[in-house]
Amino acid sequence: MTNIFNYIDRPSPIHRLTGATKLVCLLLWSFAAMATYDTRLLVSLALLSLVLFRVSRIGIRDVSFMLGFTAVFMVLNNLLVFVFSPQHGVELYGSSHVLLRLGGRWIITKEQLFYHLNLVLKYLATIPIVLLFVCTTNPSEFAASLNRIGVKYTIAYSVALALRYIPDIQREYHEISQAQQARGIEMSKKESLVKRLKSASAILIPLILSSMDRIEVISNAMELRGFGKNKKRSWYMARRFTKWDILAMLGSALLLAAAILLNIKNGGRFWNPFI
Amino acid sequence: MKKSPVRTIVAIGIGAALFFVLGRFVAIPSPVPNTNISLQYGLLAFMAAIYGPIAGCLIGLIGHALIDFSYGWGIWWSWVIASACFGFLIGLVAKRVNLADGEFGKKDILRFNLFQLVSHVIAWGLIAPVLDIVIYAEPANKVFVQGLVGGIANIVTTAIVGTLLCVAYAAAKPKKGSLKEEK
């Protein structure tokens, strides 16, 4: 319950990088993977992220729970794309090599399969990196890193507050929910949908009204300590950059540059092997 | 009520934490298998109506990004941004609805729901699908249907949960001018 973000503390070079570095790398990396549909680059990103995973000493077992969610999401998304737009690949790549006719407009073409391959690769190129970030970055350091990369400290502090109060609110929700259930509210499938939403509100209202009081208490305490008076603020969890941090950020920047260059060279976001 | 900047910061933090808990752990099974009804947009509309557009925008942004991180599928940027936009748009109502003064009558309910409808339509019918197409190059009809389904579900939950929250909050606040000087 306390470790919802699955931070795993292990001695590894990736853990030793500062949170700010990892955040910058995550952003650059995900922009690179977002920008390109070049299969060659996506494959290299996916392979590289697996190597990094190895370096971080995080095992597959540590993240299997999160991988499960992602796998379901990925399969569903691919199915939906095919059901809704079986000719999307043909439109994108401008040619049509029919492999199998399923009836109606659902014709499997090489182009469509290639598009799906790219879609899957896009997941494979980003998800390991996100998991790596989540597993190797201490949540407490996360807010400090946000401030480090230029987010205003007041907003970074909001994130810190959110992370700090998630377990509290979760516990409170649980308590209220059990109290209300003892009084007879029903939230399972036996009730109609509108009834279920209404009974959810019977839990939410006390939860949120008490959270409003919490906001008052916390903001009064912060104001009494002079929060927001100065332009800058120091962080307990902040760390200095080392040469590895600089190298990691440069490496990620190069990946993004590669993605942009390939887009220019391919004359678009897609690498077309069919011509 | 004068709002201090510190209060807004705290409201963003607590709001994002609530958004996270509702979105991640409070799942009401819906008739469609494997689909849960998300209550967090009702909360987001309510918080934005009290603390304004900036708070709404950041609660949506931080809360949704944290949910995506905890599931591990990275940041689904297009939908995170749509959440943030919804929070921002609905926050613009704050000027019209005087929740802090303990007033939330029939007219306000109507106005609140009209605004949430329009904001949801813009966020899920326009921003999310267009970003899906621009960022992920997904087929247009698929993302628009997805946005439509999600949008309708969010409109219904916001209408029920958001309105109930606003009514309950207004009832808990003393009405403006409810105290009279004794003579």
C-alpha cells in the first residue's frame, strides 16, 4: 500500500543517476519514440531499453504486475485499430499486398501488419523506459527533480504533496467505504448503474469534504512557516549532477536528434519498405 | 473568500491525490466487461469549480500522469493533456458559480452541467482524438469513437458525482448573509 509506484532500491548505475537526469532522459526518450515511426529506430530503442533494464538490476518479476496491465492495453488497442480501420496501413504506405480476406472490408494486408508491428514496437520502445524510471526513482526525489528541470517550485511542491497524501487518502477512503457498507450501501453488480454511482457518492462526499478541511489545515501550516515567500527553495532530496548524469542526458538528446533526422530523411514519420 | 496562492498549491496537491485514488483504486464495474466507470472527473469538475482553472488544469495533469505511471504504460500524453484541458475549461465556471458562499441552486446546477458537458465534448471529442492522430498516427474513426465513448461516460459520471459533490459542499458552507445582527 505504501509503495504504489513500485520504487525498488537496488545498487545500480541507473539508481545512482539523479532523479532530474532520469526525468530528462525519460522525456527525451519518449519524445523520440513518439516522433518516429521508423521501424529501424524503434527496434534499436526497444533493444537499448532492454539493455538498460539489465543494467538497472530490475528483474521481470519485479514489474510483471505492471507489464500485465500494459499487455492487455496493447492487445486491445491493436484489435480496436484493426476493427475500425483495417486499411490504415494501406493508406499510410500507399500500396496494398493482400495476404488474407476475412470478409467485408477486413482484409489483412502486409502494410497493415507492418503498421501494427510499428505500433507494438512503439510500446516496446517506451514502456521499459517508463518502468525503469518508476522503479529506480525515489518518489520523494521526483518533486525535487521537477524543480531542477525548471518547473516552478510551487508546482513541484504540489506534486510532492500529492505523493505524500495518496496513502493517507487511500486509507481514509477504505475506512469510509467500510463504514458505509456496514450501514448497507451496495456497490457491486447487484445494483443498477445509477444506484451504484449514487452509493459511490455516499463514500465520496465524506471523503472529499474531509479533504477540503485537510487543505485548510495544510495550507495554514505552510503559510505560518512562510511558504512561497522566497523565489527559490532548497530540497532535502536534491543531489548534484555527476559526469554520468551529463552523459545520460547527452545520449538521450542524441536519440531524439536521430528521430528528427530520420523523419526529415524519410520525408515523413514513416519508413516505407514497400517502395 | 480570498484565496491565498498557498491554498491553491495545497488544493492542487490534495486534488491530484484524490484524483489518483479515485482513478486507480475506486472502480465501479460497468455493464461493459473490463471497463470501469471513472469517478475522478466528477471530483475534478468540483475542485476546479472551487479553485479555478489553473488548479483544475494541474489536478488533471498531475493526477492523470500519476495514474499512468503507476500502471506502467508510460504517459499517454494525448489523454493526459485532455484531462488537463477539461480541468481548465470547467474551472472557468468558477467565476459564475458561487460555491464558497454556500449557494448552489437549480440554476447553478443547470449551469454547472451545461459547462461540464461542453468541456467534456471539447476535451474528449476534440483534443484527445486529434492528439492521438497527431502524436500516435492512429486511424481517425477509431480514436473518435474511443473519445466519444469515454466522453459520454465521463459526462454521465460528472453529472451525477460532480453535482452531488457541489450540492453537498454548498450545504456544508454557511450561506452568505445568513447571519443577522440582533437588535
